[in-house]
Amino acid sequence: MPKPLVIVESPAKARTIAGFLGDDFHVESSVGHIRDLPSKGLSIDVDHHFTPTYEVNASKKDVIRRLKSLLKDADELYLATDEDREGEAISWHLLQVLQPKVPVKRMVFHEITRSAIQHAVENWRQIDEGLVDAQETRRIVDRLFGYPVSEVLWRKVNAGLSAGRVQSPAVRLVVERERERIAFRAADYWDLDAAFPTSPAFSATLVAVDGQRVATGKDFDDRGQLVREVTVLDEPTARGLADALGGSAFAVRSVEEKPFTSRPKPPFMTSTLQQEGGRKLRMSSAQVMRVAQDLYQNGYITYMRTDSTTLSETALTAARTQVRQLYGAEYLPDAPRTYDRKVKNAQEAHEAIRPAGETFRTPDSLRGELRTDALRLYELIWMRTIASQMVDARGQSVSVRIGATAADGRDAELAASGRSITFPGYLRAYVEGADDPDAALDDRETLLPVLAVGQALPRPALEAKGHSTSPPARFTEAS
């Protein structure tokens, strides 16, 4: 009895989807692209509308024979590759090579769950020629630009290296940053640190001498030259001032309190997931994407290649429900939060990276189900998604100025700042750049004692400290 043939690009994805569709469908994998531009030669007809010449990969001939054989017994063909440009191109190439005689339906989904797959079967579309053209254009530019540049690399650097529309500008960025670092000239400056033995103890930094602001790193340019009128302390001056202040009386000159709010970050897209995966989990970008691919193919998260920070209505409902259950109604804003990006492109049709399904599984519920690296990445995605639908964190910041007159008559002014969190809001679920939100809340707070203008302070421990400006940082893999 004929039944529909569903083609996906990954064997693991095929197994998962086959489990959802059951015996009414035959699910098979193309194992990625089945044809591409030949590895040798330009293969682009620049005189006739840049027409490309494709060839079937030698390793895919058996795959194509099997797909054609299955297609003979099928009454419909569902092309179910990924919903991005590359996935659309894979479906288009399959269509060109297989030449099916049965109805063809393009099946797209951004998560591999039973309900999402069923919805995709019922709401199929045609192949999006715009996405295919976009992928093909990128591939042609790769070949036209990258091929001659790669030949230069082979002659000048090493055989087998490749360059193109991505690698070449990336190399330029790295080279330009390195030139900035080479041209950089460090500037040295000194200041004083005063540690006051109050309860709680706190530190203050010298900011002015005789009413003239003391230089900090931001007062120098990349050539080590001053860009503002400030006082630059050298080591003898700083140490001499510390000695002269040794027996001085310190008192509070001003106290300024201000409320502050902190908004949650948007849900992950590909680039921000790679950056946070590197910062928090110490994973390379390749490791993050490999683990995310496994999580997606096994139905734990939505599609992991996206430029969108948008959440669907289903995801918003799931996140808000979980916030209410785990943290209480006071952590839930009156209306769902939206994060629209100003940059619009084809990938915006996707959703942000989030836990899959109409209800989100908590990391604790998956501890025996996922291996360590997958669980850690899932937890990161889950925390970021939940936090994006929570209320702002609120707190109080305090700025204090402290004055003293040195033995030689110089007036010294020091500054200290503190902040306290009065309501943690989204920080209960997620703190960017830290692994444990509850523990990281302590790091977000810098507590000062209750201080009043005119209040005398105990004699501090004074230390002269030297500093040097730093060159622009080299890029990390994620940045």
C-alpha cells in the first residue's frame, strides 16, 4: 500500500520523526546535501547569468538510488529539511535530482515534538524560491571570491586552506585588531585605595587632589596620551600622598542614593548562545552548536540556527506558566515581554532558541535523561527563556564622597559606591555570565554601611596602586 515518503537531512532526526509519524509514513534521510559545486574548477558561468554547474556527491549516489526506489512506492513526497536557507536548498536539490511524479509538499517545523510534526504535516507549503536563491547566491559568491583568495593562501601560507565571503573578512577583522594592538602604547598612572574597617567594611578610591580629578584609564588614548585635563599621579607622588594622609581624619562629604532597575536579556539566538556557552560552560562555538544540534534533533529545544529573539504564543504561555509555578505571581509581568530586533532578514521567520514543546521540561526532570554537556546547555537555554518573561530586578545604588586633608595641606577626595537589590526579579532565574543565579545575586550587591554627611570614619589602610592601560582585547572565538 503506497504511503508518503518524508525526507529529512539527518539520520537521527529521521528516527525521532519516524517515531512520531508511525507506520503511516516512511521517513528517510538524505544525510545532508546530495549535490554541490564540484570541488575543482570555478563551475560558475560568469558570461551567462552566473549559472552554477552542480554535481552529485560520489558518496551520495547510493543514497539517491535508495530514495528513488522508495519514491516509486510513495503516493506523496514530504521534503522536511531544516527551515533555513540551507535546508530550503537541500529540498530544492532533492527535487531537481529525484524528479518525483507524485505531489510534493514542503514540510517545515522549528521543533521536533509530536504536535509540531503533526502541525507541519497538515500545514505544508511549496518550496520557497527566495530562500533557495539566497543560498545559491551565497554559494556562488563563496566560489567567485573565495576561490582566487584560497589560491593565494595555498601559495603564501599553506596548502588546503580555504577563504571566502566569511573567512576573508574575519581574517581582516583579526588583522586590524592586531594592528591596533601593535600600535597601542601603554600609559601608567597611580591612585590610592583606602580600606575602611567599618561594618561592613568597604573600600574607596582616590578621585581628586586639591579639586583636580585624578587620571584613570579612560583619560588616555591608544597612544598613551591624555585626552582630558586631569592630574596624573606617578609612584612617588602617590606614595607620598598616602604617607601624608596616614594620620588624617576622614569624613563623609556627600551621599547620593538612586533607585535602579535591570531588565532581562532576550531569549537566545545563535550568536548569543555561542557567547554565553563560551563564558559560562567553557565550550567552543563548535561544541555549543554540536550539542545544540543533538538537543534539537531529539526534541529538547527549538531550531538552533536563528537570528530571531521572538517567542511564539505557545512559548510565551509556557514560560509565563512556569514563572508563576516556580517563583510566584509577583515575578510575572502583567503582559508578555517581546524582544523585536531592528535587523530583519530571512532568518527572522524562526523563533528564538528555547525549550521545545507546549510546556517546558525543567532541567531537574532531565537529569537522568541527558548527558552532562547536553543538560548544562539545556539548562542555560531554559534559564534564559524563563528569565526573559520575568519582571525587572530593582535595587538601590549609593555613591559616597569622602574627604581628608593631608599633613602637607593637600585636599584628597575619595569615592565609593554600593548597590543593594531590593527585589531580584529575573535574577532569581538567570544572571548573565554566572552559573548559579542565587549565588550570583550576592556578586551583584556591593554593600556599604549606613553613612551620613559629616560622619567621621575610622582611619583606613591606605595603599598606593599602579595601573597601566591595556590594548584592545583580541577576539575570542565567540566574539
